[in-house]
Amino acid sequence: MKDKKHTILIVEDEESIRKFIEINLERNNFSVIEASTGEEGLKKAREKQIDIVILDIMLPGIDGYEVCKILRKEYPTIGIIMLTAKSQDVDKIMGLEYGTDDYMVKPFNPMELVLRVKSLIRRIDMAKVEENNDIIVQGPYKVDTYSRKFYKNNSEIEVTPTEYAIIKIFIENPGKAFKRDEILNWVWGYDFFGDPKIVDVNIRRLRAKIEDNPSKPEYIQTVWGVGYRWRKREDD
């Protein structure tokens, strides 16, 4: 029995780039759907079961940032990789703040894009196939590894696949200080070639979602010169 093909939606207005990406993904056994505008991309995402969206920032009509924002609200567990022709850090960070899991700057190596897609697929699939119905509790927070859900005070908080992977590592290892490189390797994989700042942006996004005061985080603590840790409280 053949493995199920994962479906990738490419939202890119330049046909040559769409075809270039499509060819390389199909060579690696992915099913590919195309869209040339943000509106068309949203329509196809709502019609089909999509695993990952490869999303250009500069699109006619609504731009990639807005598409990302809508997709993340409607489909919290979908994977999103943003493409940009710009190399400024602000563009990368903006995309991450809107909820993308990863980004690539044009022009890019097609095999690197395929590796990024495979790495994100692994994170999504691992979250889906966790076998035990384990409930991990730390303070007011709870991770249900069977349903892949995260709660604060028994109210669900929507998290992306990347955010879920990070929070699960933290809650399973309270008090342990993780280096940024460790988080990168565990969450993004050893074949990740991007900017390590992606860790910091995801941490900031998580703090905004789960901490009572994100500017003075109680649980996701910074370990200066090292990275981050989940605070282990004696009364938890």
C-alpha cells in the first residue's frame, strides 16, 4: 500500500515560479494545487484538504500576509511556508508574526524548499500520530498529546504545528534550559538552513498567546546567553 500523498498548495502569481516549484514537489511524491492570487488560494484551501501552503508575500489583490492571517485563523494546524523576494529581516519577521512556520527568500534552491516542506510535514505528521492519550499538566497549562491540543485554565488556545512542537518540548522538560540550536534541531530538524531568529519569533508569539503578561513572562523564561526554559514551579 502506497503512502498517502501530502497535498501542497502553491499561492504565487508568477507562473514560471509556480511551475518550477510544482515540478520539484511532484518529483518528491507530493500532490500539488496552484493558485495565482490570494483570493484563489483561500478558495482552494477551503475546497481541498491541504497539508502545507507555500505562500508568496507580493500577490495581486490581498497580499500574502493577509492570506496567512486568514488561513491561520481558519486552519490552525495547516503548515505555511512564506516566499519573499526581499531579504530584509523585517519582512521575514512580519511573516512569522502572522503565523508562518517557515520562510524562504527568492531566488532559492529548489531542493532546499523540498527539505523545508519535508521537515514541516514531519512535524505535522508526528503531532497527528502520537499514540498515547497523555495529558501533561504544568501549572494552569495542559497539553493533550492525543488530540494535539493545548489548554490554559481548561480553555483551548489555538497553536500552530510549530508552536505546538515547542510548547510540548518545554512542558515535557520543565526547568531544563534549551539552547536555540537544540530547539531548532528538535522542531525544525537538522536539515534546517534558515535564520535561528525563527526560534525567537515563535517564542515571542507563544508568549503573546499564553502568558498573562508577555513582557514579563512567568513560564517561558529567557536564559541569557543560552536560550529558553519552561519555569518549573514547586507548587505545580
